[in-house]
Amino acid sequence: MGLSAEQLESIRSTMEAYLPSTCTILRKSTSADGYGGRSETWSSIGTAACMVKQVPRAELLKAGQPVEGDRWKVLLPADTDVTAQDRIQVGDVVYAIESLHQADYLIGKAAFCRRLP
């Protein structure tokens, strides 16, 4: 038996109350640079509540192999317009999304990221 719309909304509201920060979703666009090449621009497409957590080193595996460097998990509301090709900015820190996962029952999203210099 699945959740009713009211139950799902209640769970989402509760989860979002525990997201203490606000992030900006950045999406890449490209355009001609006038010299035969392309220019990339990262622009804000919106904001969302979020929580940023460092992923413990013991959990950092990719294809069964240890991952170099630190990784971060950014928790977001389920209806956040974000793709695995986007970036997430929290304050002055920008994260590149490496994978994006929808939580059970469409309660929220988890973006696994690396912090950009």
C-alpha cells in the first residue's frame, strides 16, 4: 500500500524543515565566442533549501575502488529543478554534481558532489 498525497506532503514538509541552508542551482549554457569557439557560462536557475554533509571516507567507493578527494552530499527537496550536469552553490562554495539520487517515495533528492576550488 502506497502513501496518500497528504501523507507524502506531510513527510516532505517535515524533511524540508530540517534543511537549514539555501543553495543556488547553477546550469551551464554555451554560446559562440566570436572566434570560432564556444564559451561556457554558469547561471542561476533558482534556489532551494538544502543540507550539506561531508561523506565519510569509508563510504567513498566508485566501481568498488576508493575515490580520491573529499565528497559531499547535498540534500534537496524532491521538487528541486536540478540535474546531474548542474552545480550547486552554498554561500561562496560551489559543488560539481557527480551523481543525483531520488529518495524513496519521492521525498527528497541527494546530490553527491565534489567541491570545486
